Amino acid sequence: MKAFLNEIFDYNYYCNKKLIDECLALSEVPAKTISLFSHVLNAHHIWNARILEKAPEYGVWQEHDVKDWADIHYENQRSSFEILTNADNFDKRIDYENTEGRLFTNTLKDMLFHITNHSTHHRGQIAIDFRNNGLEPVGLDYVHYKR
């Protein structure tokens, strides 16, 4: 499980870094892309905070300047790899409160997988936003990462 999650987080890092680099090269990043990718970064941060039983620093839909994305992304990834490195039971159940104040419990593996799956979902929406704005989406298929 640890090796699989490490690889999935490495892939997630690769995809987000490629998207960040592409956006930094644009003269103007579409507004919806800024909103969606900021949300990806915030959600990753919030889930890490839940796992570590810390208060999050970002709101769910808080927008960040594109020039700050790489630093936030790096810190999210560093925190996730620290969680992965120190984990000894991926079936451990973790209680947390969602952003609406409701209490939930999930396993560590489910929470970690959700982070990467959630990011993939929104990167797909960003690809559509790129196309809608006359931009070529960044190629982020898993098989390309593995080649």
C-alpha cells in the first residue's frame, strides 16, 4: 500500500507541476482555472491537516496568485510524503470535521487516495477550461507519466 500511494502521489506531483509551469508561461490564466487549481491546492492542504489533526490555513475556495502555486504545491506534497513515510497502518480510522462542521470517519488510505483522485477530477475540468479559452490542455495521462 505504501509503495502504491507513494507512486500515486509522485504522479500527482508531476501533473500539478506540469500544470503550474504551463500556467506560469501564459500571459493570462483563465479565471476558472485559477479558481479550480487554487481549490485543488486548498483541498490537498485541508486533507493533510485533517490527517495531522491540525487546523487548515486555507479555505476551500480561497484563490491564490499563480506565482504562489508552486510553493503551496511543494508544501502539500512534502506534508503528504511525511504522512506516507510515518504511516504504519493505512486502515487506521481518522475522525474529522468537514468544512460544514459535520463529523466523519475515514481510513487513512481512503483519505490519501481521495487527495489524488480529487486533484485528477479538477485537472480534467481545467483541461476543458483551457480548451474553452483556446488553449491546448496539458497532457497528463498516467501512461505518459510512466513512459
